[in-house]
Amino acid sequence: MGSRGGTNEQVTESVNRSRSLEELEDVHWPPPPAGATRLMAEAQALRHKPVGALGPEDLRLLITQDVGLPYLLPLAVELLRTDPMAEGDLYEGDLLSAVMTRGRTAWGEVPKAARELRAILSSPADLPPGLRQEADSFLAVTARL
């Protein structure tokens, strides 16, 4: 998949990468309860990490839980611009899948990131059938952003 030059910086220019989600959102979650799942504990811990230090798996995990989307979707799109099939711990393209399956409301908050992802997906690519279906759905959902 190709990419358009020059738009990468525009998509993420407003995200302060040295701050954590907790700082950016100014929302402090209480500690996970006793017996919390690994997923709950991991999401909580990742909210304290600077967003610029989040890797593909961190982004995938938080995005699939709809955590910090206005900050994380632009960062994920930036990563996908370089490597559309970037993967976390599940499978090749799992970050792309996580990003493409967020709803219209989430993308409405970050229309520049939506347009950038649309540009990435409009380039000729060989996506596995499941990702191609998700891409088609994303393109339909974000057509008017």
C-alpha cells in the first residue's frame, strides 16, 4: 500500500506524545479491582505510559477497548502509513483491523486521521479477505468525513 507524502505530520500534530492518556484526557481511573482480568490491568497500566511510547500491540489493545481514541487513532494511522500490516500479538494486520472497526462517531472526532486512513486504503493492496471486508466497511462508514 502506498502513502501520500506530507500528511503524516498533519494527522498527529496535536498529539503530545510525551504525555500519557491519563494526562491527556485528565481522567484518572481507579486502580483495577481485586481479581481484575489481565486485559483490565494492562489497559490501566498503558494509560500511564506516554502515548509516543505505545507500540502496535499497546495501540491495538487500547483501541479495541475504545480507550483514548481521539489520541490513539491518529497515532495508529501514522504507524499504518509506514506499515499497513503492522501487527500486535495476534496476527499480521491486527492493528489495521482494530482501527478500521471503530465506529463513525470515533472517526468523526478525528476526521484528518480518517481521511489519511482512507488514502492508505485506496492504494492498491493485497489484503486478506477479512481485512478487505473491514476496509470496505470503513470506507463506507467514513465516506462523508
